[in-house]
Amino acid sequence: MIVFLLTMPIIAYLSMIAFHSLDLSVENYQGRKIPYNLGVVVVYSYAVLFAFPPALIPSLNLMAFIYILTIWVLGFIDDAYGSPFPKGLKGHLFHSIKHRSVTTGLLKAVGTMVIALIFVWSEQTEFLAGLAAFLLLTGLPHMMNLFDTRPLRVWKVAFVLSAFLMVILPVPPFTFVIILLTIFYLLFILEGHKKAMLGDNGATVIGAIFAVVFIHHTSLLIQIGIIGIVAFFILLAEKKSFSALIERVRVLRYIDQIGISKR
């Protein structure tokens, strides 16, 4: 754990420098160019836990790691080579048919479904459990990506999901809690001060990790409930802007500003 706590800030700093030098950055809502390297830190953190698990945790297995790494790669391709338009799966599909070319957004969607199917097949579960797993593996990364329009929104959603899991699951090992809090703190500071951002690669990989955790550690009933919440936000995003909705509700607007530097 000590090695992890020492190396994670170094990984965050070095990846930020590397992404800056390679121009792997994007303009945020204020027009400032910020590297989207935080997904690297998230994947590194999961990889350390996978290699040196603090306990026998079912979600830290090889297939889960392959799935999570694949989701990160697909998100990174979309960040590095994608364009702001078209929007949504429908938009990417129609654009690809019209122009006879595959967009990075469509590649990400299809790739996510393929790796999700492989994951479900490897689990050898019953049909209903397999269907729930597939919907979580494809839906949660997409939902998290929808929230990634302002700093810290994904982290706040992740914090709520983590708190929910802490309540319904047995008390995790102390080492795991310390590592989780360290990840939250470091990345919360970096994104809150607009030094780095998650990008598609980071937002989707956080959703992927939560999908794996829900599949391996919660009941089918809870998974169905989470699928309902995911479906609600995905459908809502098709009709409304999250930013516009948040600006209209005072409490949500206040929560949205927590941790964000005014500079």
C-alpha cells in the first residue's frame, strides 16, 4: 500500500506532462486546454489492486481487468481521434451509414458491446443474470460519460455509488478504503483545480469499474434497480441537457460547484 500511495501522485504528474507534450488535451467548458490523463491514473489504480489485492475480492479478476482496460482503450481512441459531432449512438450510426465510414463513437459503442458479451460469456451465468450484467457493462460507462460535461460531476456520482455500496456490502479491508480515499482525493483535487480531466477514457472506465463491482458484489434485484437508474439518465440525456437542469435547481447547482476552483 505504501508503494501505491507514493507512486500514484507520480503517475498522475508524469501522465499529465506526457499528455500535455503530446497535445492529448481538449478545451473545457471555459475554453482552456486540459489534458485528459486522469483515466490513466484510474486504470493504474485498478491494475495495482488487481496485482496486489488487499483481500479476495471477486471483482479483481482477469476478465474484469481485460474488460476495464478495453473500455479505457476505446475511450482513449475516441478522445484522441474523435470529433464533437455527431452526438449519440443514433447520430454516429446514421453518420456512418451516410458517409460509409466508421466513427470513433460507433467503434466505442460496438467495441463496448463486444467486450461486454465476452465478459458475460466468460461468467457462464443464467440468462437473466447475464442480461443484467450486459446492460450494466454497456450502460454504466455510457451514463458516466454523459455526466462528464463539467469538472467533478463524474466523481460526485462515483462518490454516491461508492457510499451506496459501502452501506449494502460488508465492511471492506482497511487497506482498500485507504486506497479508495487516496484516489478520490488526488483526482478530485486535480480535476477541481482544472489541471487535468477524465475525458471519455476516464469517465467510461469509472463506469466500467462500477459495473464490474455491481455484477460481482450485489444481488440481481439491486442490479435491476441500477439498470433502471442508468436507463433513466440515458433517456433524460436524449431530451434534456444535464447542465441546464442543474442550473435550474438551486441545490443541484450548489452541489455542482463544490470542490471547483473559481480560477
